[in-house]
Amino acid sequence: MRTRKNRKGMTLVELIVAFTIMLILSSLAVPLARSKVRAERERDLRAALREMHNAIDKYQDMCAQGYFGPPKVDSYCYPESLEILVEGQKLANSAEEKKIKFLRRIPRDPFTGKAEWGLRSNQDDPKSGSWGGQNVFAVYSKTTDRAADGTPYAEW
């Protein structure tokens, strides 16, 4: 009977066992990776919404203090669009027409991948999916996805 001292390669059984172990480990890793990606997107969404809401609030505070002159009718001192927060609003009493900017750029929605957001004015119904156009009181994500607790991201 011959024995092979210098065996090269693996037997079929060894290959099947190795691939089975790899399959089990990878099947455990995929759900973990998906939940991690979702958690990162949720964190990014919260940060983007917080950044835009803070900018809207700062604009509203400065408008209410009269920095931009008399407010437009039905605006309640909220910005007319998100672009105004990026482009800047002129100060009423500035000789050199100085502008105050509240955002560097409109953040990207991590779920849609676009810098497009749903808008609500303070005259709109809080559950409405359409914007009245009077002002920008709040922003929300346009995604139809839901969080792990079942709440739509559009309600964040």
C-alpha cells in the first residue's frame, strides 16, 4: 500500500466542508452589514434634517428681529425656499448689500441619494404630502422606506 507524503491540494470532502463553513459565516454577516448600512443612513438623515431645521430656525429668528426688513405676507418670517438658505438673504440696513448664508449646501438625502426634500409650510397640514408654497417651515425625506420601529422616514 502506498502513502502519499507530499499531498498537494485538498480532497473533495475537505472542499465541501470549507465552502459550507464559509457559506454559514457569510450568511450571518449579510444581515449584520445591512443593518449597519441602514443605521448609518438613519444617522445621516437625522443629521441632515437637524442641520436644515436649525438653519430654518436661525433664518426665522433673524427675520423676526427685523434684520431682513418687513416680512412678506403669509411668510411668518420663514424662508421662501431652501435655496435662500444657501444663496443668502440680504440684510435690510446694509449699505454694501451684505448677505447672510445659513447653509453651505443643501444636504443629500441618504435614502434617495438626492438633495431633494419634501417641504411643508406652516399653513400646510402636518400629514400632507404636498407643499403649499407659502414658506418653508419644515423638511422631510421623500423616501417611502420605514424605520425598524415601523415609522416612515418622511415623518422624522
